[in-house]
Amino acid sequence: MLAVLLAALFMALLDVFIVNVAAPTIGTELHASGADLQLVIAGYTITYSVLLITGARLGDRLGHARVHLAGLALFTAASLACGLAQGSTELIVFRLIQGSGSALMIPQVLSLIQRHFVGEARMRALGVYSAVIAVGAAAGQILGGVLVSADLFGTSWRPVFLVNVPVGVVLLFLGRRVLPRDAGAEPERARAFDVPGLVLLASAVSLLTVPLVLGQEEGWPLWSRLSLIASAVLFAAFCVYESRLARRGGAPLIAPRVLRHPGMGLAVFRILAVMAINAGFLFALTLHVQGGLGFSALRAGLTFAPTAVVFGAVGLTWRRWPAAWQRALTPLGFVITVPAVLGVGLAFEGGDRGGAVLYVAYVGVGAGLALAFSPTLTRALATVRPEDAADASGLLSTVAQLGQLIGVAVFGTLFLNRLESLGAPGAYTSAKALLACVFALAGTAAVGAVSGLVLRRR
């Protein structure tokens, strides 16, 4: 059961990033405008982020296995449609649908783990879950580069979508046999579906997500800034409404006791920071090696292999380390990340292509982010009550996704603005822009390292 769930999770996470390295080829072959290409990449992320909480609550109401399989079927069908699309408009629509399938599918993975694993088995399952959820980012870049460069049967960019189809069909076949047949919530709880809260939260996330994924390319126009302000207002309105609903004895979209769970606030902040660093690092490095150094899609994708491999290895093994180390692992991870990301920037300084030091730095980034992320997520979820699994799943999945969007928006903007201010494009100016970006990434990691001390004292 765990293998089937995590394979579906990994496939869905790949699609957040796998299209990045295929984007230039898609634009050329479909004669897509810059705006079209941007929506091809961002459309999946937008619907995925907006509907995650909705997907979690639907699973709680209708049955987690049932909703997971429905989302997997929708994702697989949309992947086939994307791979066969003949124009950019078709591709954009199918990417939106693909993201909707992921939003239904992914929250159920964590909910099913929470409900069907106990004790040590749950801790191990959560450890593997956290490793998969973060390795997917780097693995998407790698697989995208491999598939585009291979040009299988002359299909160019299409395999980045079509690869999901046979995998999805196999997982649907297996899932119907190994996933538990849950019936969903009891009728009393099913009737208490928080529609106003759902509308408020979906609107707030939409108003945050859309400018984050589209604002940079558009030069941060007035609508994007107004959208971010409106998002903050709606988030505040959502919090007020949910608090009042809970006091009246209603069933809020996210149970207040989940937010008050010991360590949950700190976990949310750390997961947000880790995913922002991870996404910002991958985004800036991709722009540098492809745009500044002229790497091919394949070589650019393989650039991330050391980080992905180490991240996965550390994420899967950290619980076997001495018990005396466990509490210090998360801040240690942030501490390791600081010199590691700086090492990557310094290795490329002056337009160089790096050397042995670069690969040591890649390993440090993978190890540091894994230690900062995996223990945080595992501990935050290990003691959540099974009946709160859907709430915790939706909350932390949404936080992780928003962290990635914020990382790309903030650190990507810093990189691109620095590159523009330096003048003529090239390896040297791109390296300077990357260096400015990694200093900001290192500063964020340093904040993550001390966050536990500050929040615990408060």
C-alpha cells in the first residue's frame, strides 16, 4: 500500500518541475507566446495549490482511497491529453485539469498513512514520505532533461507527459486491490462541510498563487500587487471565520486543535523555509547553467543529481542515527545549508563551471535540506490524531507548495533583477546574479536555524 501511494505522490510531484526544462522546446514546436508558455508551466501549480485543502476535506468526507483513485484517474487522463495536445491553448487547459487531479490525489497519501500505520511503522512511513516529497523537485528537473534530450521516437517534449500514462494505469490497477475500502466520514460529519471557509481559503490561496507564478514575467504590474494585498485580507477573514465557527461548535475546514498542536506552528515555518530555499536554489541554478553556461537540457537536469540522491539517502536514514542527535538534526540541517549554498555560488564565481568543491557543495545542500525537512515533517505528524489526518495533510501539503512558490518568486526575482542590472548577459554576469541569490538563500537558512529557539521561548 505504501509503495503504491508514494509512487503516485512522486509522479505528481515530478510534474511540478519536469516541464521546466522542456519549456523552450514546447514554445518552439507549438509556436506558443511567452504568456502561453508561462501558463503551461504555472497552470498545474495554480490549480494544485488552490485545491489541496479541498482535496483533503473531500477525502475525509467521501473516503481517502476513493478520492485518491479518482484523482489518480483524472491526473492520468489529463497527462495523456497533455502529451497529445496540438496547440498551446489545449495544453494549458489540460495542465489545469492535471493539477486538479494532483490536488485530489496527494492529500490522501498522508491521510492514509496516518490512519493505517501506527507506532514505529508510522514513523518510518512518514520518513519515506518526507524524503519523496522533497526529492521530487530535483528529480523532475533530471527526468525532464533526460526525456527531452532522448527525443523518443521523434516525440520531442511529449514524453514528459506521456510517461505518466503507463505508470498511472498500473497504479490504478494496483490501488484498487491494495488500498483500504474506506467509506468516508459518518453522515453527521459529512453534512457539516464548511463551504464558506472553503470559498474563503480557495480565494485567498488563488490571489496569492497567481501573482507569485505570473508576476515576475509581467514585471509585477499593479494587479499582482493588489492581488497579494487582497490575499492577506482574505486569509485574515478566513482565520476569523474559522475561529468563530469553532466556538459555535461547528466543523471548521481546519480544526483549531491541529493548529494548536505542540510544535505545529514551528513545523509550518520550517517547512515553508525549507521548501522556499529548495525551490529558489533549483530555479536560480537552472537559469544559470542553461542561460549563463549554455548547458543542454540533459546536462542541466543531471546537475541536480547529487543533491537529489543525497537528499533521498539522508531522508530515509536519519531515524537510524543515534537518539542523542535527533533533537538537533533540524537546526543542524539549516546550519549545513548555509555554507553549502554559498559554496555553490562561489564555485561558479567568475563564470567558472565549478570543480570538485562544487560537488561537495551539492552534497551539502542535499544533506542540509533533508535534515531540515524530514525530521520536521515526521515529528509534526507522528502524534496527530487519525481523525485530524485530513486537516494536517491539507495544511502541510499547502504550506510546502506555497513555500516553493514563494521561493521561486522571491529568489527568482532577486536573480533576474540582479542579472538585468549587471548588463550584458553571459556566464560572468549570470554567476554574479547567482552569487547574490545564494547569499539570500544562506540568510534564510540561518533564520531557519535559530527559529526553534525564538518560537519555543515565545
